[in-house]
Amino acid sequence: MARLRALAPDNLPEQYLDLLAFSNGGEGPLAISPYNFCLDPAKIVADAIDSENCGQADLKGFLIFGGNGGGEYLAFDTRSVAPWSIVVIDMVAGGDSAEVIAADFAAFYDRIGVEAKTT
């Protein structure tokens, strides 16, 4: 956690850091697309920041903190001012495929661990 705090932008949501401190990774349902949430451990997130998303230029401006376990990243869109929106990014299509799924981490957090309602 200390390395992540040192490398991450200053305005990383405290609620996100609290979630990492509690679980440091994990998987569960998500009430919005992509419907599954795999939280990356702090070390993986710190490594991604340190390597500038493994040198993938099309992912510049995104702080990836997890995925869905099936080909999509979940990330903070740090290209604008905080609070950052949460986006889903197709791993093959890259950064141009980023789609906002929550206005900020607080809105995203409220959907963690909740099954999507089906009609």
C-alpha cells in the first residue's frame, strides 16, 4: 500500500484505498456493466502506474485498478480533474474504447457486491 500511495496521484479516492486496505484484491458481482469486478491488489496497481500501463500509449491517462476477468479493464479516467469517472476499457480495442460506467468511485463502490437486476 505504501508504494501505491507514493506512486499514485494525490487525489486517489480514500474510499478506493480503504477497499484495498480491507481486501487487497478480490472478485465479486457488480450491478453495472461489466457485471463482474476483479479488484487488483495494490502491488499490481503500483506496477501498472510505475510502468505507465506496461508502456501502452493508448492507455495513458487511465489508472487501471481491476477488470472483469474476461477482457476488460476497470480504470479511473485521470485525463480530467478529480473526482474521476470510472470507465471500462476493452483490452484489445484499448483506450479509445473507454466507456464511463460511474460518475466517480463513490457511485461505483455502491454497486460492488450487488447482482445486476434482471427483468
